[in-house]
Amino acid sequence: MSFTVSVVITTFNRPQELEEALDGVYAQISKPKEVIVVNDASSLPYDDIKAKFSRYENFQYYLLETSSGANKARNLGVERATGDIIAFLDDDDVWMPDYLLEHISAYEQGADAVVSGYQNLGKEDEVYVQDSPRVEASVLRTGNQYCGMSGFSMKRELALKERFDESLPNGQDWDMYVRLLQNGYNLVNIPKAVFYYRFQNMDGIGAKVAKMTPEQAIVRLRSADKHREFLGDEFYRRRVAAQLLVYLPLKRQKYKWLMASVQRAGLFITCQHLLAVTKKKWRAARLQRAGAARRKLA
């Protein structure tokens, strides 16, 4: 069976990044049936983007009158899609040319939904890949160790049924993966990097979280609260610590954030999380230095 693909891209005030994302879509080896851009009521102009990509017959652009969040924008894109598969893409990430080819291959082998590995855009030596051929519950309990929305696709019939939870301000990817797994769908993992992820875009979630107070950030725990039974007590507290302490170097009044984590997740879990983050940064730095040394020798 041959599968057709609808690409759904949500965007908000990032026309330059969107252009780069769209260039990646139209450079795919396997061409999409349609490309649907849903603009979540941006205040910045997108006229140049529309002018450049409207030459493609399969390009669709929708501007929402009021900003309703990325999940609502994705659901609206799903409703307008006509392909067998819907591949989601955030406006600041970029697909490699074989991205859709790899995803379609997974569906030809029986997948209902697919996640995939990625590289850090601008620091390509940093590769994030899970080796397991399918998404595993044990991995999901430790958080989203797979990918964000730019590495995710699913059958259209499934996307219409298992809609994105519009009440969640974050964690919508992890929430979707947990629900799909619990409902028995074949959630396949591509164990290789097939897209570029832009870390800590300072006009994105990192900047927004950094400006929050710990009290305001409690809404970020909704996905953990929703799946508390799936997580169990220990992993629930670990996820709480991860959510409260994410982007900690960017935040003011770091002590208040640390105390909020201690109060909700416990001192031991908070310390464990901080140690794990530090070790991860050390490993990333070593890989970066090793990559720089290899490039110098070449």
C-alpha cells in the first residue's frame, strides 16, 4: 500500500524560521500530498512566506483570528488534512531530506504512529536517538526521551480520534505518546536522526518559562497529573522536578524554583534531577569537544 502524507505546521511569530522549515519540507525525497500551515494569530507579517510558497499547488495557509495555542492549531490542521498520514512539524525545526521516506517506510511495515531521532540544529554532533524499535512504557515514565512534535507522525484516522489535548500548555507530545501506548496502538520508533531540533529558541518556550514564577508554572504539571497512575509515585515526582527545574539557568530567583521542587517532588528526587542534568551537560560538552577535534584533524 502506498501512503499519502499531509504535513501540518503550526507557527507563531517566527516567519524566518518557518521559511527554513518549509524549505526542508519541499526538499523531501518523498513528496507530501499537501502542506498545511496554521498560523496561531501571529502579530508579525508572513506575506513573504505566503508569496514564496504559494507557487506550490499543495501549499495551504490558514491564519487564526485569535491565538488559541499550538494544540488547537494542530487539531485544526488535522481537520483540514486529507492524507493517509499526518506528519507534524514545529515552525523552528527542520526535516532532513529522508524524513518522510523513513516515516512512510514505517507505516508500510504496520505502524499506527511514528516517532524519530534528531540532531541539535547548529550543534550537529549532539544526536538524540532511542535504540528501541517501538516506544516503550518504561522509557516514557522517565519523560519524553523520544522527540517533540517535529519528529512525530500518525495515521489521519487516528489523529481525528485521539485529538491533541487543548487544555495542556506543555507536554502535549508526551501525553499523546502515553495515550497511544495505553490504547494499544503500534507506536514505532525510528532509531536514527532524521530531523534537526532547535534547542532553547529564545522567543519560544524557554523564554516564556524563564519569566514565570513557580506559582504560575504549576499549570505545567497538568500532563503529569493527568497520567499520575501511569507514572507511579516515584516517576511522577521525577517528572514534577523535571518540569519545575527545566531551563533553570535562565530563571530568576532560582532558590524559589528549587524550593518548589523540594516541596512537591522531595529533596532526594530534586538532587537526583540536578545531578542527572549536570552529567548530561558534561557528556554533551565532551561530545562537542570530540567533534571539534575530529573536524580539526580532517
